[in-house]
Amino acid sequence: MTETWGNDVTSTFGTQLSRLKARMASPEKRPIVVAGAALVVLSAGLISVWPADKTQASISPPAPPPISEASLFASLDYQDSVAGAVKSVTLKPGDSLGPLLQRNGVSPGEAYKVTQAFSTAYNPRDLRAGQTITMYFDQSAAPKITEVTLKPAFDRTVFVSRKTDGEFTARDLTVNFPKEIVEVSGTVENSLYLDAGRMGVPDKVTVQFSHIYEHSVDFQRDIRKGDAFTMTFELYRDRDGKPLKAGDLVYASFSPRGQTSSYYLFTSKNGDENFYDKDGKSAKRKLMRTPVNGARLSSGYGRRKHPVLGYVKTHKGVDFAAPRGTPIMAAGIGTVERASRYGSFGKYIRIRHSDGYKTAYAHLNGYARGIKSGARVRQGQIIGYVGTTGRSTGPHLHYEVHKNGKAINPRSLSTLSGKPLPKSDRAAFEARRKDIEKIRAVARPALLDGESEPTGSLVSATSTSPLP
């Protein structure tokens, strides 16, 4: 059964009031019960669910009397006295619900009942390592399991509860949190990740941002102090205004070395989602400038003294020093022409791309599975691993780009334009771009008085209507 927060109060609320009313007959428990009743009344204004039988209860309780601090703490103490043990267990690879319950004191029979009830709300096969299962027990001589909960998403909780007849029932509760569009602008002072994080940008959004610019910006070498950035993204908050989860990045602007490029999120008619500049050109380039992450540029393009041969000759590519085994990516979509040893290049891969472009990768330690002559590869696919085979002084990737048979400097690839949108999508893209600009016009930066928040929580934001 799936429940959703709504505006109705279930009969459960009435049942709780009846129980508290019965306890009022006992004078010594009256202060405790009054406090408990007040808490039930207050909580009913915040939480409500659709009743299973679709019957809506209409209750207008009288205003509760003032609650003294002593009565409030007495109520809390009473609740603690009836609560049992609580165990939270993080799932490990290979774990399944039934055996996990048994390892934590649940009998095989009851573990089976819980699992059967659980499966009516959530497929046990979908459980993943890292998720947390919370188990609640009563305080009887032989503690019995009373409830099991799982939170598979920030807005969803699955409950399995014991009924009065000893059987178990499951509920799937979804909470609808509001989504807003916020914008953060700043400059790089330490690193993009650190500075964006201190302003409240979640890691997910910063990763999306870096993926947009990975084709045109070398994040190890192109970024300088003072480079400006802007990120406009979706954010979910709880009722206290605290950030819960980031949605999608919808606009990005970056100015490495003073060269600004801005992109808008757009979904085409065929369902492809990508980022495009104001002219409708994709952020993705035909070829990547740097096909290996976290590497150091150890040798540039052009004439140099060869480190092994000892004389000056033209270096027709660039070298990236990286630990042995570092993954190497295909710079673009294409077909593998060669994947074998090739003289002084050692283990070598050459890929043919469209429009007369080819890329080559040398001194590899080995090849990724499926990489052989004739194989089709996509941009960013792992094709091999950094090594030091052939004429080499240490682990590194030698990377070459050829245009119509002539070697060109891979560093010049940032000048290549992205693929433009087809004419059939241009009108929809222009409407989408204007929608985003309207929202950006009323959104304020997330900084207050130029101060950053070291905890990384969002300092401020302008709440706007979600994008259509």
C-alpha cells in the first residue's frame, strides 16, 4: 500500500485520542496523558496520510491546556520506558533481508513473514549494498520484532509493522518535497570543488558542471585563481528549509582565463538530454583534449630534445604522466583501426573518427576488454591503461591527433565547435533558453555579504517556480 502526505487525518489519530482518554481515568497518570494528548494533537497538524478504507475522519479537538515542562519530560520518559531496542544495519554486498534479520535476533519464522510483507511494497532484489535497514524490537522477555524500515530514497520510506494478530503489513510512504531553482556565482580561489562546495553547491552538481566543460577545459592546467563560474540548479528542501537533495544543473557558465562559455540544459525531440550554448551548439566536442584523468602534462607538442635518443626532433603529440594502470578513454566516437604493439610506441591504439580525424594512444600497459581492430567505441569509453611499453622512460600516455593524415596539437581541440541542434529542435530550444533566463533574472547568488559558509550548506537562495 502506498501512502502520501495529504490534508486528511486518519482514524489512527482518533484511536490514539481514545486510548489517552481511557488512561485519564487514572489520576496518577493524568499529567503524562495530557502531555501525550497535546503531542498527538500538535503532530496531527503536521502529518497526515490517506486512510486505507478511503474514509476521512473529521475531528476538531478542543485547544489543549498549557503543558508544564515537568509534564512534557514525564511524557518523554514514559515513551522511552515502553520503547524497545533499535538496530540499524548497513547492507553489505551479498546481503539479503531474511538472513540479515535472523543474524540480528529474529526467528526464522518471523523473518520469513517480514520478508513476505516487505516484498509487497519493495522488491527485495532491489536492495543494494550501502542501504540501511532499521529494526525495532519490543521489551518483552524474548524481544519480538515490531517494525522494519528502509529509506531507499530521500523522499521515500518503506515500513513493515507487526499487527495485533502477530502478522505483518507493509506501507510505502512517499513525501513530496518542494523543488526550487537556485543560482550560485563565484570565483575560483582554491579549487572549483572547494569553492563551489563552500557556497553550498552539492558534489553532484559540481560533477555535472565539470562534465560539461571536460571537452574544452583542462581542469588540471587551464584553471587560474579568479576564474568566474555560475551554476543554476534544482534543489529540494525539507520543511525547515534545509537542503535535502540536488536535482539537475540547468545552466552553467565558466570563464577560464577570461574566456566565457555558457550552456543551457535542453532535451531534444528524440529524448537526448545535453547542454547547448545560446546558438544551439553542443557543449560536447568531437574529440577530448585530455583522454586521461588526473594526469600531469609531462611533454608538450613540438620540437624537443628526445629523452631517450638525446637529440632534438618534433614531438607529434603530448605526453601525460600518470601511475601505471590509470584508465585511458577514447577521445571521441569512432572505430579502432589498430590495437597491438607498434614499434617504439609499444602497446598502441589508433582510432578513426569522422571528418578526417584520427587519435593515437601509445606506451600502454594493456587494452580494455573488447578493444581490437574494427571495434566501435564511444566518447569517454575506457580503451586501455597507462604503461611504459616501447621506447619509454616511465609510465605515461603519448597522445596524438591527426587531421587528414597530418599531426596537429591536441591542445588546439578546444577550438572545435560542438555539434549544432537540428532545425526541428531550434524553436523549442529557444523557448527553453528564455525560460531559464527568466528564472536567472530573479535568482540571487547564494552568498550573503560576500561570506562563504564553510560547512557547505546553502547560505541563501531565491525560491522560484520550477522549470516546466
